[in-house]
Amino acid sequence: MSVAIVGGCGHVGLPLGIAFADRGLETLLVDIDQSAVDLVNSATLPFLEPGADEKLAKVAGTTLRATTDASELSECEYVVVVIGTPVDEHFNPDPQAIPQAIEAVAEHLRDGQLLVLRSTCYPGVTALVERLLARLGLEIDVAFCPERIAEGKAMTELYTLPQLISARETPAMERAVCLFSTLTETTIELTPEEAELAKLFTNTWRYLRFAIANQLYMIANDHEVDFEKIRSAMGEDYPRAADLPGAGLAAGRAARPRGARRRVGPRQVLIPPRPYTARHPPSGAHLPEPAVSVATEINDILVDALAPVRLDILDESHRHNVPDGAESHFKLVIVSGEFEGQGLVARHRRINRLLADQLAGPAHARGLHTHTPGEWEARGESVPASPPCRGGSAAESARG
Ligand SMILES: NC(=O)c1ccc[n+]([C@@H]2O[C@H](COP(=O)([O-])OP(=O)(O)OC[C@H]3O[C@@H](n4cnc5c(N)ncnc54)[C@H](O)[C@@H]3O)[C@@H](O)[C@H]2O)c1
């Protein structure tokens, strides 16, 4: 069995390719990113994905190869497409992006192949691709089999999550089931339209849960009480409330500048000035991008310098008398082994040095909580709520 993955050096394509190759499939990764292709061919992951490096070392150069040359697609029985889903300036996904990428390589596709769409896509994209192939006179079966892993868990979830499989015709369905049965025991069959919506509804439900948690966090903050303490009390031996997630930008995507390679860092918590609400429903896999430019810089600097095991960057500007989106007041919770043996003053000086540029502007870290992992555990993994703003809170200002 031979499989090509277009977008094969990305966060989804590469773990999938490694998993197929590890199960003995001849696997070809096709990607436009030459540097990622070179890294993969030298058995180096371009990003962190726990458990993938050992497997890559085993399969690179044997059952797995990466290339930028799309002409090799014609040699593969299966072609999986898992490129990213571009969004426009309003975060609307571009339904033409995947058909256009396929059209660009169509001269290298051949009759009899199975084309598996795996990107999170706008509803109807599978039908657009089917029409495109018919227009090009290609007799190629199409399946839509969305990826549902979370980054950092790919090398376990690829083997344990049920795989949604969809296709219009039985032969295509059977071939897609055959491909993914090399990885996972359970496959669930749907129509393409059902599968497209199942993937989007899954993301929507996840993001709504984060949005609600952020909203409740802000309400707790406005009452100057600790959201985490309330959440833990709510869930203790009370299963109906135990699934309330912690506050924060837990999906991780929006903090990454488009096109930049993502780091798998510690759990990052970015509380945007206004949390995600139903006013901004997520589209595709993409969260609306909040005004996190300073928070993003702070995140990247601290992750690089301190490799924290926990990093909360809480934008509390909304509690102060500043314009919307000001990014003026931050509370930082940093838990890092780098603080071992250092006193509080030395830790704070180090943070202030690291963030000198960010804190020189309108932004300032009002609350700085620095702990070693041991100290963090000993204090029950919580920090005190921030005190009220001395310069007048936003609520006071609104009262006039
Ligand atoms: N990252 C996740 O956790 C995750 C989980 C589930 C689903 N998804 C979905 O999977 C898709 C891919 O996401 P990702 O995180 O892997 O993105 P990514 O940006 O990490 O990877 C995409 C890869 O495609 C390559 N690429 C782009 N255009 C190409 C083209 N025309 N030909 C060949 N290669 C091309 C890029 O160079 C990149 O290596 C998206 O639709 C995303 O929503 C992602």
C-alpha cells in the first residue's frame, strides 16, 4: 500500500505520515516547505510532538520520504490532502483553498487513486473537489476523513480515536476504511456533508466551552475572587459541573502569527480583553485572533528563556480605565525550574530584563507570580486574585 500526504510536513500531516510509515505503508510526504522537507529527510522533527521523534528515526529513509516534487504523487495509491485552511481578514475560511491546491497538482494525479481530504474545511468543500476532478476528467474516488487529534497527543490519538470516514460511493468508503484501519480499530461512516459538519461542530463545541470558561473567569475577577478555586469547588464530587474547563486560550492556535511554526510549549493561558463569545463563532479550525500582540511576544520570550511548565498570561486590561484592546495590564504566572535557588528579587529582575521592551510601552505586568514547580504544587496551584485598580476600574468609570 502506498500513500502520499500533501501538506505532509505540517503538524497533522507529519504525525500521520510517521504513523502510516510505522505500520509499513510506503509513505511520501509532499510539502512546499523545503526546510521542513530537509529536516524530515534527516530524521528531525520540525516541531515538537511527543513520541514522534523515535518513530521518525525508525522510518525516515525506509518507509518514509519527504519531497517538494509533486510529480511523485502519480505513483501512490492513496493521496491524502491535509494543508492548512487559510482564512481571510474576517476569519472566514476560503472554500476554494483546498480545490485550488488540488488543481495545482492535478496533472500528477491519475485515474483509480483515492483522494482523501483531511483538512478541517468549509461545508461543501468535498463536493467542490468532486466537481473539480470531474471537470478535469479524472476518475478519482474522493473521501473526507477529518483529523481530530490534538497537537502534543498525535502519536497516541492517531491509534486510539475513532476515525470518521465519509465518501459518496461504497468503493471509496471501503478503500478509506481500509487505509485508516491500518491505524485505528474503530471507523465511523458518514456522508461527506455529515462528516464536514461533525468536524466543525466538534471544534465549535470545544471553543464554546473555552469561551464560557473565559466569561466566568472574568466575572469571578470582577468580583475579586479566584475562578480556579470556585471551579474546583464546583467540580468536587459533583460530576455535572466537573467538565467546566479552566480559563484561557486552551486551543493554542490564535496566538501564533500566521505562517510561523508553532512551538508545543506549556499550557498557555491568554485571557483576551474580551473573551470569545457567540459574537465571534469559530469558523474552520481557526479561532478569531484576539488582540494578543504584546501577550504573544511575552509568551514567546518567556517560553524561550524559561521553558516554563506553566505560563499564564492574563490580560487584565478590561478591569482598568483604559481603551478596549489596550493590552496595558498583565498578570503573569510563571512556573519554571529555572527559578530553583533564586530569590524573589532575582526572579523579578530577570523577568523585567527579559520583558524590558514589552514593559517599556503601555503594557506593564501588574502581578508577577514566579514559582518553581515544587513551590507551585505546595501552594495548591493557585495565585491570589488581582487587587482592584487604584486608578479607577473600568466599572467605576462606566458608572460615571
Ligand atoms: N494542528 C492540529 O492540532 C489540527 C488538528 C485537527 C485538524 N487540523 C486541521 O488540519 C489541517 C492542517 O493543519 P496543520 O496544523 O497541520 O497545519 P500546518 O500549517 O502545521 O501544516 C500544513 C502544511 O501544509 C503545507 N502546505 C501548504 N500548502 C501546501 C500545498 N499547496 N502543497 C503542499 N503542501 C502545502 C505547509 O507547508 C505545512 O507544512 C488544517 O485544516 C487544520 O485545521 C489541525
